[in-house]
Amino acid sequence: MTTTDTSAPPALDTQLDFLRAMIEIRSFEDECHRMFAQGLVRGSTHLCQGQEAVVVGACRALREGDTMSCTYRGHGAVLAMGSALDRSFGEILGKAKGLCGGKGGSMHLTDMERGVLGSFAIVGAHLPIATGAAFAARYRGTGAVTLCFFGDGATNIGAFHEALNLASIWRLPAIFVCENNLYGEYSPIATTTPVERLADRADAYAMAKARVDGNDVLAMHAAVAEAAARGRAGEGPTLIEALTYRQKGHSRSDPASYRPEGELEAWLERDPILLCERALREAGIAQERLDGVRAAAERSVDEALERAKGWPDPDPATRLEHVYA
Amino acid sequence: MTEITYKQAITRAIGDALEADGDVFLFGEDVGAAGGAFKTTDGLFERFGPERVLDTPISEQAIVGCAIGAAVQGLRPLAEIMFADFAGVCFDQIATELAKYRYMTNGQVALPVTIRMANGAGAGFGAQHSQAVENWFLNVPGLKIVVPGTPADAYGLLRAAVEDPDPVLYFEHKGLFNVKGELGEAPARVELGRAEVVRAGEHVTVVATQLMRHRALEAAEALSGEGVAVEVIDPRTLVPLDLETIGASIDRTNLLVVVQEAPPGGSWGASLISALMQERFEMLDAPPLLIATDETPVPYAGPLEAAHLPSAERIADGIRRTLAY
């Protein structure tokens, strides 16, 4: 969480940090995919390979005291806020030292110390909660903003509309980021949604909007920095549509065979990590340094996973804790 | 001591809660300038201003979600859902977000949320505005459920609810708004989970809440002329439930009658009887009796609604049959 200057792109060192964060998320998700295949993890998982630039660009435009909420496809967003790799793995593995002590799992990573209000698994349900977090910031005059990620499918559920409407009439410092990855579960967005530009939903709430290349980490960063400045200035919420692509299926049981031929390949050419590396090379960063960033990121993920795997399971008695205060 | 109505007790409790703690804010549909659909928030907007008493759109999901988000950021939201029936519109927010948020994050968040809702039948509002909604939430751990039946309880339980660290659903009964009772200058809070023995008696234990508490008292009065001493207990909160007080009464009377304003299935009365049967089967001299409504929606016309709800006469008859077993 570094710069909030909306006028200039972040320094190259900061951009290298973005790259490292994206590679960590990619590597983390690839490991999750393997862990599921190996039967190490329960239930289901929803991976975000291909969408790393959205969360890294957005979260790194926040500052201390800001908050973030996301969906069950939220590993990347949580890591982008700076949550520990090992405790995130630990939660997915159901370990006592996981972020939620093994009570949450893959779909509910939460880390209040990092401003991560939670990962929510009912589509759209956390948008009103984000509105409430933004209300608290305004009520207390903290100057904080809250960032809320959700998918394209969420724009068709009632909670989306109620949350945006309330945030707009109260001019709350909320930034709603729609990750338009073209599919709501298994259905292409065009079959479920009559508007092509989801950002245009903002017009119904007289809300500021932006449509951004979600695979361009700097574009995401700039858009969120601008929205955050708007929120902090008391000028209300923003809806950002981030155009991106889910490189894997909806969940671990989905091979995504419904995708038209060539679609995945075309998007892989616009992979956000490749794009970021290319831009950094063009800015004069040596390939060797980029390779070093990649190696360091992958190593930290590997080491974190090894640590988490070694942690003990939760004591069954802890299942009775935290129902009430 | 002055005599005030149940409705006035609620207004006073809200005002005192707002006065006592700057983190408390009141919001809901028409709670502000209009003073509430039932005038339970009359004068509070003028007294505390638009920052702390806020009108919302007709958006129950946004109301409850906003309460959740504000609570996890340190505020004490006091939300109003105008008719308790509208809880169905925001059931996800109450049952799946609010009730589980603390648990699935392993206690990382506090949810001191109070949701007030106008509950119950008897006033001719028809099937969609008359339900005894408290029963819907009995099977959802993480919520506390409060059902005041008198002005003193309405005041004392609301103050306790707002100060409670957990989510509290506070049901105010529409049929009791004009019931009068004494309230002192500095009225006491009523601890959640503490039943009240409203009328002492040695022959039979009758448990009832809200409107049925008053009808049970009428029945007890009628039966006293027949030499029957009825003990009437009002649990006042259904979660937590004071089984101890009710159980101790049964140990003395050996007879149990439960009166509720709801169909029998999946209700608090059925749960109470089940719990007591498991603990005290041998203490009972007769089968426990559940006096409930018909298993139909609440009808509109006066004679139909009157026949639907347990009357004092029906309650007295039930008690007589239990005594005669």
C-alpha cells in the first residue's frame, strides 16, 4: 500500500513490487490447484489466475486504515492487501494457525489486521457490508475508503443495486470493483446480462464510473487511486469495471469446456504478468532482474506452503468458540 | 414512576442509547423526519440530527449489510426493519452474513448490531404483515432473539441489546404498542437470557411471550376464581433462553403449558418443550401442551384473525385440560 498520487505512474521499484505480488498470487493459486488435486483441501476452491493485475493494482492504491472485501474467488485480493502467504495457505489447509483458525476456509479468508474485512461466498452479499464500512469511515471522519471486489455475475443480484444506491445517496467513500471475467459461473456474461458495459450500471445511481483494462496493473492502480481520492474528498463512490479473464474454470470441478475455441489462447497472450514484465523491460529493467523477482516470489510461496503444511490441525474444542462474544 | 406506553418506552430507550454512546446510530425506512411508521422513533431526528438518525431507501438488504459493515468498523448500529415480515427480504444478510461473520473469521470481528422489527398479529394487517418472525431465526446460531412484552422490558431489553457485543434481533409487538406500564426515572436494563416469573402459582406453569403473555395472564386471573394457581413465566429472550427458571417452575408445578403466537412446527414453543422433555420427563404429570395458532397464514378479517390466535379462553381451556389429565 504505497502511493496515492493519481497523476504519475508509480516508481519502477514499486512496479517491480507489483510484479512480485502478482507472481506470488499466480504461484499461490497454482499451488492451490495442485493441493486440491492431491486431496489436501476440502470443499471447493475458486482460483483467480489471470486476474492478478486487478487486485494488485487496486489494493496497492490504498493506504493504511483503508479496508477491502472480496468474494470466494478472493485469495489474490487478500494477498494483495499484504496478508501472510503461510497463514493464507494455512487457512485453506484448515490449520490452527490459518487466518481464521480453520473455521473459514478457501472462501472466507479474513485478516482484519491488514484491513481485509473478509471473503464472502454469497454472490453480492458483501456489497452492502462494504457500504457499511464506508459509512463508518464517514461517520468517524477517518478519511478511509473501502474497496469492494465482486464478479460480473454479481451485477444481477439485488444486493448490488441496494448497496450502490445507498452508497451513492449517502456519498460514501466506497470503491466498487467489478472483475468482469466474462463468465458468471459457467454462463457467458452476454447470456445473463443485457448491458455490455457493466460500468454503465453506475449511471442508474448517478455514480462515477470507469472501465479499465484489468490486465494492466498500472491502469488499475491509477483508476483506484482516482476513485480513492474522490471518496476521501467526500465526493462519493465509484464503480470500476475491470476487464479481465478467468484462466481456469469456475471451481475445481469445472474444466471450462464451454469456452469458445481460441478465447483462452487470446487472453493468455494478454496475461497480466507477461504484460507487466514486458512493460518493465521496455522501461529498461534487465531480464535478469525480472527473473530474480520471479524466483524470489516463487520461493517465498514454496516456503510458505511448506511451513503451513507442517502446522497442526485445530483442536476440535475450538469449534465451539466465537459463535458469540 | 410514571406510566408510559410500550411504544414510548422504545422511543425512550433509543434516545437514551443514542445519548449514552456516540457510536450508536439509528437508521431505517422513515425512522428520521417521519418519526417511524409506528412513531417509535418520534422526535429523535430533531434531537440527534441527520448524521445519527438516517432515513434509508426501501432496501432491507442494504440496511442490514450496512449495519454489519459499520459494526465491524467499530460502530453500534441500531437498524429498523419496519415490519418483521420484511426480514424475509434480507434473510441472507441476517442468517448467513450477520450470524456467521464472527464465527467464520475466528472472532476477528465484533458485531454489536441491533435490528428492531415490528412483529406479530392482531391488528388486521393481513398475511404479509403479521407473522411471528422470531421463529424463523431459532435455528441460526450466532443471533440473540429478544421479545419484550411490557414497557419496562421493552426499555430494559433494548438498552441491553444495543450494549450487547453480539447481533440482537429485537421484536417489538405491534399489538402492544399502546399497552401501559410503569417506568422509573432511571429505568434498569434487563439482562438478556433472564426470564421473569410474571405471576407466581403452584398448580401449573404457563410460558408465554409478548401478546400471549398478556392473554395467559387473563387466563390465569380467570382460573384463580376456580381455585387454580397458575404460574406465568415470560422468557423475554428466546436466545439465550432461561431454561433454568422455567425448569425450576416445572419441578414445583409438574405441569407445563406453552402459549405462542405462531404455528407449532419449528417454533420456540416446540423447541422449549423438546428441551424440557429431555431434561425433565419424569417431573411432568401430564403431557406438555403447546397452544399455538392454526397452521395457516394469518387471515385478515377480524373474526378470522381472532379465531386464528390463541384467546384467553382457549388458553384457560388448555390449562384446565392439562390439570385434568
